[in-house]
Amino acid sequence: MYRLIKPLFFQFDPEKVHHFVVKQLNWFHNHFPLGRTILRSSFDVNIKGLEREVFGIKFRNPVGLAAGFDKNGEYIEALSNLGFGFIEVGTVTPLPQPGNDKPRMFRLPEDGAIINRMGFNNKGVDTLAERLRLLKDKDKSIVIGGNIGKNKSTPNEDAVNDYIKCFDRLFDVVDYFVVNVSSPNTPGLRELQEKEPLMHLLNTLQQRNQTHEVCRPILLKIAPDLTNEQLDDIVEIVMETGIAGVIATNTTIDRSGLRTTEKVLNEAGGLSGKPLTLRSTEVIRYLSDKSNKAFPIIGVGGIHSPQDAKDKLEAGAALVQLYTGFIYEGPGIVKRICKELV
């Protein structure tokens, strides 16, 4: 079914289509009782043997939805009925912000890819926290990750305060945190991946974490464009700060090897999708081998098939996430991956 309607969707602006589709899905789920049953019977994954426990959290299956798809946590219930084992919301910032000017998302169909420069557009952490609180009151079974960042207007020397605000506000309503310092779409953000500022940021959050009776797992999301020497630093930082693990990887600024020749190729932003498949897997394998599997890794980047997911798990990932592959392959990809994993 999705293969029939995808060409129609791809005739329109990617961001507008995204909002249209998820709003329709949400309405179908919330206002049409039979709709929930249809979604669950068609897409939900109820397969024994897929459950796993990672950084102290039990996941019903290892296939999650990456951050960016539902930044404000508006569609979690509907999306969870598509079979995802967990859903990551955000990136969220302390204050609401509109993000970068439109258009800011571009398809590269020949490459099975997307370029985006959204710029952490979101409604702010207070709105997200309240929405997640209401959801958790209704259903605590959905595993939710909170991806946190800084406002564009916040200088890097004050960035830690933005992360603290998001961490404190979401602590009671998410199951794990992701520190996003690797998006290429907020000016200067990737400078926070350097060893000294990153150590300071993660140590500060860990100290905050340890003031609670029960700590939340904190993960670091890294760029695929890091050198091996920088990845060595990441391993050292994770070990020294004691955070729970790493998400590998975010989008790339590399444009090499693409088939697309149109002017869209020159658009600024992060590239995701199939061109990232091999590099993301390489980073996962390097981190896993270098650390001797000392911490869990969530693999994301270019998963368009069950084999792509298996490759990342075999490289050392404990869980995987979808975004661009979900858009290109449709909602059925979650169930296909899970069936293949069994």
C-alpha cells in the first residue's frame, strides 16, 4: 500500500507532507476506535524472543524511532502502534524556537537520502514535559527517550545551563536521555564534541543525575564525521564520565559518492539515509571494538532493510533506530526487521 501512495507524497514539500501524514495518523488513532485495532493488527510487533534489557531498561523489541520525527512528543501513542520498541522525542531546547528558514528539508530519491537543516525547531521543554507527563499517567509501557540540546541564541560557554534545564524538566517523564552535540544545523554546536567541553557537559549532567534516588541513563549522540582519534576520545569520555552509552550516528556533512546531480545537492544541512549506511556501521564497529564492548551503542543511520539493521547489531549495536528509512520504506519496515531478527 505504501509503495502506491509514496510517489504522490513525494510530489510535495517534505516537511509539509511529514506534518500532514503524522496528523492524519494521530487522528485515525485517537478518534476512530477501530483505527487503533487496525494499526496494531497491521504493524504491531508481538514476537517472542525480541525483548532485551539495555542500560537497565526493558525494550519489547530493539527497533526504535530516532529523534527528529516527533520533536514535541505529539504522536507517541499512534507511532508506538506501528511496532516501535521505543520512541525518542526532541531534540528539545529550553525555550521554544522556530528553527531555520524554510525550505529546510530536501529529498534525494536517487540516493534514498534526505538533507535537512531544521535547526532544533520545537515548542520548548515545558510543553514537551507536560505532554509526556499526561502520557505517562495513561501508559507507562512506552519507552521514551528525551533528546536534549541548546537554544541557538545560547553561546557555547553557557550551553551546559541549557542542557541542565532540559534534563531537570524531563527527568520524571522520560526513560533515558540523549545529549545532542552533533547536529550540523545549529551554528557552533559541534564544537561541544571537543574533549574538554564535552567532559564538562557530561560530568555536570552525571552529577545532576546522581542527586536522584534512581538515575536515568544518559547517552551521547555523535557525528559520523569524527576521525578515529576523535572516536578514541569518545570512548575515553564515556568511560571516564560513566554515562550509559552512545548513539551512532547523527547526520553527515559529507556529500561524496552521491548519485544526485541536481542543485539540491548544494543545500546546507545534514545528510541522512542510504549514503550513511556503511559509515554509521563502521563507527559502531570501531567504538565496540575499541571499548571491548564496554558500553551499549544504539545504531542509527541508513537503515532501509532488515539486513541493514542486522549489520549494525552484528557490528556491536544493542539497539537500532529508524528515521529516513522509515520515510522511504514505509511503516511496514519495523515489522519486517523484527521478523528477520527472530
